[in-house]
Amino acid sequence: MVNVLVVGASGRIGSAVVAACIDRGHSVTAYLRTPSKLEQSLREKVRVVQGDAKDKEALENAMEGQDAIVQAAVYGSNTPWGTSDSEVVVRAVVEAVKGRAAAGHKLRLWLLSGQVLMDLPHYPGWIEGDAVPIHPEHYANFKLLREEAKELDWSLLCPGKVDDEKPSGPIMYAVDTVPGWYTPGLVGKIPLIGPTLNVIYNWTKQKLTYASVGAFLADHLGPGGEMHQKRVCILEDWKKKE
């Protein structure tokens, strides 16, 4: 059993994490601004802490007695020019975890990011966001972690598009790159636009559900191991239906 604090527990990913953690017998603390937004059937099975995900002090207090933290609040904007509270929330969570660490309380930390951060297979030196520049906050959050959270056991979960359907197959994951990537054909080798076309083609083939995201996180709340301070991408292998 793991004591886990889920920040942003009422969101689609947050609630999926809560449900999966309950199913696995973990002790869950749901941290959210509006407790009533968490489904009642889940709310009855967890400890609820009402608070703002941007409040470092409140977060640090809520982390007392926890083993792991899942930051699922605020995903990010969908355009290169968009803005959100993602950077503020991530910094608050990281600073709170650092505060606990300074007091001798080490925590496992998962933060939600996006597939745009992953290394692009077959295009050395590219990340997916170089081909399709969306979710600008993710780049800043990754930079923050690399430069200011070197002492923490963190991982960035970097899913692509997630939907509400039933899982299409078993979960597959990769560290720093995208699993199950389709090799670019002739179109994918066109100068300048080839990587973008290859990314879009792969997006049409990829499947991932909130249930799988929740399950993956609930199953990986222990020490980071190979995922320590890494970007982690997950997808469903729909070719191997369970």
C-alpha cells in the first residue's frame, strides 16, 4: 500500500488516478479546490483536502505522511501562444516537495506533461514539439525540473491525446521517446515538413484512455528506477487487445 496525494483529483486524469489507486488498495488523499466536483463514489473512499494547487504552503502541509505525489491539476494550452496556470502549479508542487525533502521527508513525484516533450523517433535532435509546437508550458516545466529539482525523485508523464473510451489494449511505455512509433515513409522524409507529417500520421494511430493513465500511475508510485528524472510516454498497444 502506498500513501498517495493526488493534486487536481477531480479532473479527468486526476479522478482516473484516484479510482485506480483505490482499486489497488492505496491510501488516497485527494487535494482539490472544490471537493464536490469529485465523484461521490470516489469521495467516500478517500481523505479529502480542500486547497489551491498554486498554494505551496497548503500543498506542503497536505504532503505530510505521504509516500508519493501525483500532480494532475492543469494540463496546459493547446496553441503555441496560449497560457494557463500550469507553470505556477508545477512550481508550487515542486517547491512543496523540496520543502518536505529539506525536512528529511523524501517523496516520489509524478507530474503531468505532454507527448510534445518526447524525443522524436527517426529524427535525431528533434522533440515532438519541434514538429507540432503546442503546449508551451510543458517546455518551461521540464526546464524547471532539470534545473531546480535535481535532488527529487520526479518523473514527467507525457501522454498524447487521451479519451474516455474503454482501453483498446495493454499499456506500453517508453522513457524519453514514444513507444510503438511508425517509421516515416517517403512523405515523412520530405525536408522541413516531413517530421510534422509523420507526427500527425502517428497521432491518427495512437490510442490512450484515462483509465490506462490512471492504472499506469497507480502501478508506478514506488522509487523511480529507470524513470527517475525522465520523461515517460504511455500508449495502448491496440494491436494486442487483452
